[in-house]
Amino acid sequence: MHERDDMNLDETMMDEGAIDLDLPQPYRPLWPWNNRVSGTYTSQSTIILRNPPVVPQPIPIPIPQPRPSARQGGRDATMMDDLDPMPLDDDIVDTGVDELSLIPLFSSETVRLDVDGTDPQQVISGEIRRGLRQRLHWIANLRRRSTSTWTGRVWYRNGTGSLLPQTTVTVRAYRSFFPHQRRLRVTFSGGGALTRTRDFRFHSSYFHDVEFEFDHEDGIAPVTTIQTHAHPNHPATVPSQNLSIETVYRRSGFRVTRSAGENAVPSSLSLGNGDPRWDDNEMHDAMQTYWSRFANTAQWALWVFFAKQHIQGHSLGGIMYDDIGPNHRQGTAIFYDSFISDLPAGDPNPAASVARLKFWTAVHETGHGFNLAHSWQKDHPFGPSWIPLTNDDAALSFMNYPFRYPGGEGPFFANFEYRFTNQELLFLRHAPERFVEPGNADWFQNHGFDNAATEAAPRFRLHLRLNRDTNVCQFLEPVRVEFKLENVSSTAQTIDAGILDTKEHLTICTMRQGDRARQVYPLAQVCPRPRMMLLEPGQSIYATHDVSFGRDGWTITDQGRYVVQACLDLGDLDVVSNPLMLTVLPANNREEMVLAQDIFSTDMARVLTFGGSRVLEAPMDTLRQVADQLRGNPLALHANLCLGRIAMRNYKLLDLKDTTHTDIKSVTDRAVGKKSVKVVDADIEAARKHLDLALTADMARSADLLANVSLHEEIDRTSIWLAEIGDNKGAVALQDQLGKLLKTRIETKTVQTRVLAEIDGMKDALKGGKTRAARN
Amino acid sequence: MGTTNQLHVELHDGFSGEAVSAWLDGNEVWQTTGARTRLQIDLAAAFTVAVDQGRHRFEIRVPERDAILGLDIDIAGPWWIAVDLGRDGKLAARQSATAFRHA
């Protein structure tokens, strides 16, 4: 026997206390309604940060700021345990070992708790989304441990199994009269994995939202509500009530709305072939024309068409005809000039019998729209079922034919409680949404999930790090992060050696404590030719990227705690990095505060990205000020790099001030003239001075700020330039200095030994005058 | 000549594109090259043949599954036969004096 609450509570599945006005409810017990916990809960994925709240800094008044201490005035994960019985609303939604890996863009979770209300399945299901494509849908059966605690094992996984290595789920519900105060704390444990706890906020008493549109052919009066006792043959357990199609689906877990655009469809529409009856294509056409929400896409909406007759004839009472085109299951039809309108002989209330069969047919066809199969076709060779299902000819379900039930319609309706079976409710409420959502999975594919497609062990690990002992950055510092992609599998992997070098395949996000996550969009798109290589087990490739700014400006600005996380698109999978936690310190002095207003601009982001400019004069002037006045600030290193790079070579400028732009076809156009392309001569001494300050004056510090990989690239560029201007000796000396520095870092395992061989190779090339030598 | 009645035959569950033929008293009365069940209405094909009142031998044949189902039927009025093709390749039939209904 399935557990079944008072039917009078059915309609309380409506959201946030809305009242279903189509049902007379003489008595609605208040307390159980308010005390329900079933429904959908979501996690907002805010990250726990252990520092005190950040105080906005007034500009330009310099205020000495103490360094944030680890626990001063803040709340941390351990405090969560003291928050019983209810977590606070504002900031903490995640605890445990996974606490730092949750940037909303990369990780969101939804759970559906199904332990009370109508026909509770004692189940919790969830969906974990991480990265751009990683998804896991899971389900666990629950056993009640106390009034508000349940536990159970995960028995279903569909998607990236590694997202949930734990095997046991423990749910603690925090009840409240007010829906917005309801919470769940879900603890995932077992399976040899670390225990993870996550808090969820109440979202809805339902599991899905759906909109029905009931359109009808001219002359048809749709039956969408019946009186359950209108016919004397009914189960004693069914209360007398007006029951609507919407209510049936509300009880099944859907927040149902009716379309405001319901239409009458002219009968002439079916006359295309001279036959007044409808064929499937005609109904599909009618759906496209008359359904106010029709779209060639999956959506939580269904078109229900009440028509006269299908071309199949009197023996077809209804059909989910929509297995045409790319989006199946969007439309169903019910035919009133069919057997469902036949008055049964000898029936004590034939009119009620007809109304009941019309009602049953409408709910039945709508069930097909949600990918439910007939009761006797659950275990069918033609279409995979989401879980092993069993056929049941005697199912008391909307998906069984009453006239196919053992003994026929009489015994069926004597016991039928106007519901779906538990395995059907499990599917409707807890299957992966794409299997259920109309227009998504093809009809009968994964009717009722296919077998779990769990991913094998991860092949790669993406690690983000700063090249310093503590992840502390100075105010104004462009944060340059080292990206390391490691083959963590036991076999060699083929990969593009340059896949980390550009942001083509990387999605990078930053998030400041208490703020929303922001994606760092690249300022330039490049499409380098892939250089495929075999990455041996344990071997890594590296790159560095500025994560403070991008196309939309600066993402790391004010003091505070930040998280940086990245996702690498490898085509067949996404590799999500560790979340890199870092702290930006407050301004050191008034000058930094003042210059900040000029630095945190999009133009400055461009200049820093492209290594300087002779066109964007304002940010370059700011960089000169930084190089001159803020010598101790890391930004001064970047400023000197930009100033040095600009001065290294002759610089071409397109000057169109004296040209009528509309006449220009190209820079070689005579209308433009050669005078429009101006060349600014290199300034070798200025370049040497700035590059020395940036790279060699304190190379260890430069390595910390730029990261080893980036410093190596900058030194190579500078060495090649020195060789090109005839200073081979200086070029080799620069490589020597780099080699000595990086040799010390091999001991700390931040540099690989092969790097020294690359430096030796470069030195040999420079000595031999091969200035175009490149690193391996 | 005796009274003629209609024999309605429906192919229901289990057909996935097989060639099917129907035989009445040794004569082929219907055939299709590809019967495929529309699962949402549990129907692959339907046909009607006129049959004289009285006893007859009716057969459904699915050659590629080596399946033959023979029925001795006694026609006294309109008659319906539903045929399922099981997963084991065997044919099974249900008979009724009223039409089969689908939804």
C-alpha cells in the first residue's frame, strides 16, 4: 500500500499557499499544510568565506585598513552547526569539504524532496550542474529517521557520476509557516568520499511547472472536470469532489496553469484531404497555428486538442499524435466522436460514465505527452525505460485502459483513485527533466531514464594557482594566474599543446565575497592551429592568464576575498578547476586610491592585455604615473612591461585625422595616402630601462607576480629582442639569470627540470645568432 | 450464398516493421511489408475482410520471425481479432464481438 495523505490536502501542493478554487474544500486543516516539506529546493551556491564582511572604501580619503584576520567577527563553517534549527538566510548555504568549489556559474544544485503531501514516494532526487556541460541526476529512496530527518542510499545516477561519489544521503528539513524560510540541509556521505553538506532554499511545493492549453474543434465542449461521485461506481476512498485535469497533475507534482489563449479551431481545418476527420499532420499543423505557445523547442507546456474524430475512426478515443518533427510530445488530442462518447447499455448513469471516460482519456493522452507509456508497455523492447519497469495489466492508473483491465471497466472504476501509479509518479516527479519535458526526449525514449551513463574516472585535472606562498594580492595588482592541466589518468592522452595558451577553450569566472560571479571574457579571439601532443600520465601543460580584467572591464578591483575558477572545454568533456581563493589587500596609500579611478577602466584593461598602446594615450599616461609613483605596487611591474614593449620597436600608427573616412577603402588607398601611416621610432634606451625594472631588477619578485611560465615567456621575448638589436651578450645574460632563478624553484617543485633544458637551448641559439629560436 | 459478416483484424503490440500476411481458409486476404506498432495507441495495422457466416481457418504469418498463428473461428456476426507479437517471437490473439478501443 502506498502512503496517502488526506485527499483534502491535495490542492495544498499549490505554491506558497495559493488556493485551488475549483474544489470545494469545507475544511482545510491548517497545520499539516503549513508543516509540509515536500517540494523543490535550490542552492544559491554562495561560498563560505571566513573573513569579516568587506567595508567599502571611500575614495579618495586614505584609511588605514587592518589585514583581515581569519575569524574576526565573521561566521564560518563550524558556526553552521550552531544555527539549528534553521540556517540563516543571507550568506551561508554550503558547508563541508566542498565549501570552496562552488561558483554559481559552475555549480548549482536542485533537490526534490517527496516525503509528504499527495502520494509521497519517500524519495529525494537532485540535479548537480557543474561547468558548461557536466550534469548529474541522482535519486535516493528515503527512510524517516525522525520527524524532520530522512536518510537513504543513492540508487540512480544519470550523467557525470563523479559529481556525486557519495552513496548515502541524509536530509534534514527546517520547517516553517513561511515558505521562504523553509530549508533543507542535505549531507552526502559514504562511497569512500569525503562527506559533503549543502543547504538548500525552498523554491516550490511542486516539482515542475507546466502550462496546459485546452483548444477545441468547433462544436466540441471539452470535459476538463468531473464530479467524482457522479457515477455510483467509485472507490469508497475517493472523496466527493470536482476533479479537474489540472488538479490531477497538481497532485502528481506539477504547478499547473491554464493558458489564457485557448481557442476554438474551425472544423474546416481538417478538410484538406476532403475528409472531415483529423489526421496527425493536420493536427500538427493546427497545433502550430492555434497553440499560443507553440515553439520548435522543448518547453513545459502542452497543447490538448478536443476534436471530433481521428481518421482512424470511432475506435480511437485519443492520441498523443506528436511524434512528428524534432520536438515530440507537445500535442495530444481527444476525440469525442469516438467510443468514449458511447452511452454504455445498462449503466446506472450513462452520462456520468461518458464524462468520466472523456476525462480519463484527456488525462491519459496528456500523460503520453509527459512520456508515460501504457501500463502494459512499461518493459518494452522498442524503447529503453529509464529504470527497469514492470508491465502491469492490472494497474489502477490513468495509463491503463479501463477496458483492458481484468474484468473490464466496472472493476477498474470501482477501484480507480484518479491517480498514476507510484512508478509513474516517480518518473513524473524525479526523472531527469529532459525525459519528461514535452518536446524534449523523443516519444518513448527513456520513458518512465535510460540506464545511468556514468562517466569514467576523470582524465585531466585543471589546477589554478598563484606563484607565491600566500594567495594575497596587492590593491591594483593585475592578478595573473597559472593554469596547470595534468593528465591524471593511467594512459597517455592526446591533447592540443596550446589549449591553455588562449582563452578560446577556457571559461574563467571570478566572484567577490557577497557578490555575484562574473565571467572574464577575453579581449581578443584567436584561433591557433592545434598542435597535438601526447600527454603522458602525470605530465602537465601550463599557461598563465590575467583574470582581473576582460572585455567587460575589471572583475577584481576592491579589497576583499575572491574566488577564481575556470572550466576547460576539451570537446567531449569539461574540466573544472579548483576554486582559487585569493585576498586583495586594501590600498596602501592615498596615491593608490586616487589612481584606482583611472586604472579600473576598460581602456586600461585593453592596454594591459595587448602590452601597451600608442593610441590609448590616457591609460598609458596613467601607467607612466604608476611606474613613477607606485614603484612598490605590482602594477608598476606591468606598467613597465607595457612601456618597455611599446618602446622596443618602431610602431606604426594609422592617422586618419585629415582623411574623409567614407572614402577609404583600405590603408593603401590613394585617398588615404602614405602620410596616413605614421611610424613612431623605437626608443631602445627607454625600452631597456622599463624592461629592466619589470623583469630583471628583482627577478624573483617578477616571477611571483607574473608566474614562472609568464616570466619565462617575457624573458625569451626580451632576449630575442636584445639579440636582434645586437646585444647577444645581454640576451644570454638574461637567460642565465632566469636559469639560476628557476633552478632554485625546482627544489620547491614549482618548476620542472625540463625548463632548464629549454633555457640552455635558448642560450645556445642566442649564442649562435639564431634569434628566432623558440622554446620547445 | 450465406450471410456475410465483417472480420476486423488489428495488429497491436510488438511489431517493428515486419512483413505480415493474413490468410483465410488457405487464401491470402491481406498483407503488408512493414507493420510497426504505434505505441501511444497500441496499434500497428488494421484491416477488414468480408467473411461468410460459419467456421473458418484464419492465419497470421510473420515469416521473418517464423511465426504463424492459426485460429479456428466461428463467424456469426461482426468479429474482431487482435494480434500481438511477443518478445519471444510468438503470436498471440484476443477475440471479441465488440471493437477494440485505443487511446
